[in-house]
Amino acid sequence: MNKHALLAMLAACTLLPATAADMNKVLHVAMNAPETGFDPAKVSDLYSSAINENIYDPLVSYDYLARPAKLVANTSTLPSVSVDGKVYTFHIKPGIYFADDAAFKGKKRELTAADYAYSIKRHLDPTVRSPWSFLVDGRFVGADELVKAAGKGALNYDTPVEGIKVVDKYTLQLTLTETNFNFLSILAMPAFGAVAREVIEANRDNTNAHPVGTGPYLLKEWKPGSKIVLEANPGYRKVVFDSVPGNDPVDRAVVKALQGKTLPRVGRVEVAIIEEEQPLWLSFLNRQLDVSGIPQAALQDALVINPKNPLDVKLADKYARQGMQLQRQQMPEVNFHFFNMQDPVVGGDSKDKIALRRAIAMAFPVNETIAAIRRGQAVPMNYIVPAGVAGHNPAFRGAPKYDPAAANALLDRFGYRIGEDGYRIRPDGKPLAVELASGTTALNKQWNEYWQQAFDKLKIHLNFKLGKWNELAKANQQGKLQMWGMAWGADYPDGENFMQLLYSKNAGDSNAADFKNADYDRLFEASLKLPDGPERNKLYDAMNKIVVAQQPWIFGDIRVRSTLAQPYVKGLKLHPLLNTSWRYLDLQK
Amino acid sequence: MPSSNPLPLTVAPPSHNSLARQGWRRLRRDRIGFGSLCIVALYLLLAMAAWSGLLARHWQDEVAKPFAPPTLFANLGPQHVELNAADIDAANQRRRAAAGSDSSAATGLDASEDPLAADMAAAQQQAAQYHSEEAPKADTLPLGADQRGRDIRQKVLQGTATSLLVGLSGALLALTIGTVLGALSGYFGGLLDDLLMWGYSVFTSVPDMLLLLAFAAVSGRGIGTVVVVMALTSWTGSYRLMRAEFLKHKSREYVRAADAIGASHGRRMFHHILPNVSHLLLVQFSMLTVALIKYEAILSFLGFGVGITQVSLGAMLAEAPAELLQGYWWQMLTVTVVMSVLVTAFSLLTDSLRDALDPKVK
């Protein structure tokens, strides 16, 4: 009797706390720009991807603690790859189920290989218009024919494709047209999470508002542009934390908090959209947010910055005393301004156009903006591939020296004379004015003041085209902008993800500058055939030189992000590629 | 024949401006009203000095260190270290040295690969003519400096001038539109009145702020745009007022008399009726000016106001949240005081004007 009771008690102990997230724990976080939707094949912004990452499951994912980032099995085991690197075979784990939805008509719906085949094909579907199509176009054997057959209409998903083959219920075989060393990292992106065909078809008109996946959370409430609530998925498979700590003391704290526990820990995640810096920071200080990035205007208040080495910082005493946790990370990103290379004024590859672009680049004070706007929390960009991403060359100096005087002299040499009104005119005698696109926030205004200063020094008229980000993005796709600033963050930790930004076949898409250079294209195509290594680095150097010579971009900076967490938040470690760490966080108030 | 009665001719004819004169007398007696008038006049003088370039012409010059504090309260600012470009330069050098990639290992574009190599070298030679001396930067200023090291005293003068210019010209334009349309509508009535009333209803059915932002979003930047945008959204009040007044006055005896002696429609409307309702216009004008100064502040705060080569009170307020977060309070304080005094004085003046010009009050 006693023995039985003891066993029952033990069973209860092990079962109860370990199986479910604590629904009483609510994690409060904020994003600083509105999401666009939750259909992984339709959105590409960071904010929507952050949510999608928690709703859908890609085949493989990243280890939470390992640095550099390491791919691990997720819903599938790590695939077996053929010797030539073209055939990937995934074995999906049985017994994984989609979250309940009306489209499943009350039945449990298991995740199968066919779901992944469908989800990948959606990126090829012309009617879906996936922003990620550049990652899949021409990649799979036989897929081009399927796309061609669809024309402008919907893809026929039932036509078998050799490259995206469902071998059996749990086996997916992907065959690439050419070897691609980043293919697995691409599949780890939230964009390639599995959706269920029934759900997509039942909600054809608004797939963005109806996400159903197999991930740790499900969408409970959505007020577009203001609030997103996620709740732990009650049917989520049992995932136990088993990441191995490295030397970092943060790792040990994470392991101590999570070792052997099931994920996710927190039952509810409330995401607020707070666009301005001041309210974001005040909410965090009032403990209305549990984790937050430190806005630029609050950096000096929150951190003690060493003026000799601005990246050497520590948390200000008043926050350290409260036990707040500071984590920092140099972002795998580049910030740059681009010229529209097809524009009659600033585009083109004749010497006088290059000189104009070079002069503008030489007159923009990158270091001054790093000091005044970033508060020293950034490093200048000198190579298209940032540090921390395969293919980076730390010795390369791509940014021209800040020298407005020489820039003026350069313009003089190419016939940009100073006219009667004190401003320069074009070599052919027409008036010269450059239009720079920009947002409307207080922060945008700070940047614009530096641009105005740079153009004033060059004696060139500058106009601003103000608009919301998505409006400007649309205008740029139609080639209507002359100049605009952009940030590109790594989707996967390989230089290809950055070098493709200037490949002519991506013009109007991810190649925002519409840069078309035959030499660059040739080198890029050659680099695709090589794995990361000295040989490919040589090509990357040559491509960087072309970009430095032609100046389609003005290299900006690379941010070092500072994130603060309240003292009771456990399990936080910033990841360079995962957008969120919500499933690993625990609150011990 | 001697008469004790003075001749009728010697009696001073009732002055044409008697209402204005009476109003002025009443306003002089109203101490608050007169004080407000003086304050507004002072603002206008300062604004005119700024418009004509006598004052604050060099407000964009960076004369002080970033966020230089006010002289009297130099110790009341936050004790942050403000980094500058030289710090970042030095830190980058050090970082490279520490990473072992000193300048000899640095690679980049060789001269042989640069299509502009020869010109770049020549430009370095010729750059001397463009080098400019950096003036020393002040540590403190009477009212402090903003992030760029610009003098807040000059900035607020220039900002007040811009806000007043926008407010006054916007009000004038709005009033002109409202009066002309209102006069046509009230005087002629009929189909024209119906059409204009429909237009009016459409404009007023949209919330003001929304309409303002919609206009601002499609038009460009600059003072001219802001004036036009605000005039287009705020003419409706004066339209309704003028319509009612013209409706009322057009059947009065003096208008009929004018008709009898053959005055044209235009003359009757603008020569006979308009002067008799002008006191209302004056009140309306000052009310609109106050409203538009505030609207401009909101527009600029939301990022749709004046461009960055201009400054207005609203544009200065827009910089305040980020500054307050860092503890720099002086720009916020200055602009708040200047704007509240202006708006309050203008509003009080409006009230007094309304009382003073009301013909029913004796």
C-alpha cells in the first residue's frame, strides 16, 4: 500500500510541473515597429518573423547557447547529405501535432513531410509573392518547370517535383540544382516553418491573420500595430532543455535555470508595439516590460561608457544595484545608404557619376554620428560582410576617409561647378539636387541633420522625401527613390546573405540599389560554388573592391546592441540569429 | 437771426471709425487685455527682427559643445560624457591595433583599381581652398545648447518667428478663404449656397487632425506647405460665421439703400457689409492664429512640420522627449515658457478684443 502511494506521488511530481508551461507567468516584451502579419511566406520584416519563430517550426534550428551559432535538429533530425552536397534527406519526428484549428474539423493533425514540401513550394507560388523567393528560385531540381507552368496563376501543389520529394509520410528529400553550403541555415529561418495546407486554404483571403503551427506558442490575440498576445501551445511536444554551456558565465546561469526543464517556461507572452524611444524606456523602468533593448537616448543614463573605448561599458550603479542584467552583442548586420544606380543624376557608371557618389560618401561624418547618435555603441562598416558572419575580412577598409574638403575639390574636377546661387550644378549645366528618403521620427530627424550638414559642405541641394517605411520600400521597388538608408541583418551566418544584396538578379528586390555590374555578378556566381574559405574570401575581396570603386553604397556602421532584463528574468542569452529567446525565459518574481 | 442753437453743421459728424475707436478705448481700460497686447506686440517685434535677419540669423551655427548647459545652472545638467568623432576615431585605431591588423596589413582599393585614382590624388592637393578653421566651442551659453551645439536663445527666437509667421499667414489665408466663400454663400444664397454648404459639410465631417495629417502627408515640407495645409483645414469656422452675417445683413436697410443708388453686388458685399462685420473678423483672426500656432507645433512634433533647415517651436518640442530622457531640460523649458506666454497672451487678447469690439457693450 505505502509503496504504491509513494510511487503514485512520485509519478505526480514528475508529471505535473514538467509537462506544461506556467500559465500564470506572463512575459512582457516590446517591439519598436509594427508587425505586418503571420504568414511565413508573406512577411520578411524582423518583427513579424519574431512572432512566427514562436508559432511555426522549421525543420532544423539553432542551439541556444553554442557560439558560433550551431544548427541542431528540430522537428526533423539533422539531414543526411549526399556526397555531392545536393541531396538532403530529412526524417521528420513522428508524433508532432499542429495546434487545434477549425480547419482540422476536430481531429488531431499530425505534422508530415508533405507539410514541409507544401510550405517550401509556397515560396515559389507567383500568387503568394513571397519576399523570400530569391532564396528558393532555381534552387530545386524541376521546380522551374512547375513555376513556368503556373505562369502568373497559382502553383499546382499536387504536381510532383523531383527536387522537393515526399518519399513517405515522415521522409522529405530535397534535391538542389547546385551545391549550396548555406542551404541548411536557410531552412532554419522562420520563413520555412511548416504550415498546414487545410488552414491556408480555409483562410485564403487572410492567411496573415490566421497562423496555425506546431511551435511552442499560438496567437491568442492580435491588435494590429499595438498588441500581440501569445499563449503556450497546450499540444506542444515535449522539448527538454539540453544545451551545453560554454565558457561564458551567462551560459552557466542559463543552464542552472533551465537544465532538464521542459520548454516553454512562460505561459503567456504579451508583446507591445512601442515606436518611440522614451515611452519604451519608461515602461521598462516601471517594470511593465521584462526585457528591453536600451534605446539610444537612454544609453548614457543606463551605461557607464568609457570615453577612451566607448564599447567598454558597464551597467550604471543605480540599475546594477537593482540586480538588472545587461547583455551585449555586436549585431550581424550592416547599416548603409544606397544610391539608386539607375537614376539619371546619382546613378550610372561614368566617372563623373562615381565622383558625385564618392564625394557624398566622403562628406558624411560616420564617426560623428557614431559618437552623437549611437553614443559610441557602434563600429564603422568597412566590408559588405559584417564581423561574426563567414567571409568577413577585418583588414579591409572600404569606407573612404572623411574629407569634405577633398570631396569638394573632386567635384570641381568633374565639372560640378558652383553656380550663381552658391550651389553646384551638373557638368551639363542642369541644376543639381539630390533627394534622400527618410522616416518621420525624432531619430530620423537627427540623422537628417547630419545629412544636411554633409550636403551643405558640398554645396549641393538636398531634399527629403518623407514617408512610412513600407511606402518608401514600395517607391524604391518602382525605382522612384534616389537615396535611402537601410539595415540588413543576417538571415543566416554566411557572407552570401550579404553579397547577394548587390547581385543584379536581385535588383528591385533585395538589391535595393539596383546595382548591375557584370564583373560583380560573375564573381558572385563563382563564389556560390565555393565553401567558406580563403578561396572564396579572395572573390569577396574583389567584389568589395568593385563596390568601393563604384560606390553604390555609403558604408555606415554596425551596432552593438545592449539589452537589459529585470532581475527576476532567468534564462536569457542573446542569440545572433534567433529573433527571440521567449521560450527559454523564466520569471522568478 | 441769432440763435442759441448751434448749427447742425457744426456738430461733429459721427466718426466712421467710432466702433474701432470705442473698442480701442475699452481695450486700453482693460488691464489684462492691454498687457496681453503689449506682450503680443513685443513678440511681433522680435519676430520681425528675426524675419529681417537682424536677430538669430546664424541660429544653425554650432557655437557650443553638444548640450552645453545654461551658464547659471552649469551644474544642474546630467554629468554625461559626450563623445565626439575624435573619440570614436581613436577607439577604432586602438581596436585595430589590439586586433593586430595595423595599417600595414590593411587592404582596400588599390590606386590601380580605382577609376578615380588620379582625380582623387589631385583632389587631395587642391583641397586646401576648402579647409575651414573650426571656431572654439563654448562650454556654456545663457540658455544652453542643443545636441548640435546650437544656441537655444537664437533657436527659440527663430522658432518663434517661424511659428508666428505660420500662425499669422495661415490665419490670414484661412480667413480670406472663409470670408470670400461665406460672403458668396450668405449673400447670394440659392444653389451656390447649397453647393458651398455641401463642401463645408464634407470638410467638417473629417476630424481636423486627420485632415491636417492627410494634407501634410501628400504635400512636401516647408513653411509654405504648412501654411497652405493649415489654411485648407481651418477656413470652415470663419466660413460659417461670415455666411450667417451676410445672410443677416443683406436685407438690412443700409444695404437696400446701397442697392437703390445702384451699387453693384461686389460693392454691396465688400464695401458696405464687410466693414460692418469686420470686428468679428478681427476676433476670428486672433483665435485662428492661436489655434494654428498650436497646430503647427503638433504637426512638427509628429514629423510633418517645417523642414530641417528651418526651426519652429513645435520642431523644438519634438526634440524634447529624447533630451529629457537624457536629463537635458533646458531646451524643453525655454520653448515651453516662450510658447505658453505667447499662446496665453494671444488668447487673453482675443477675449479682450471680443469684449471691446462688441457693439452691444457700452
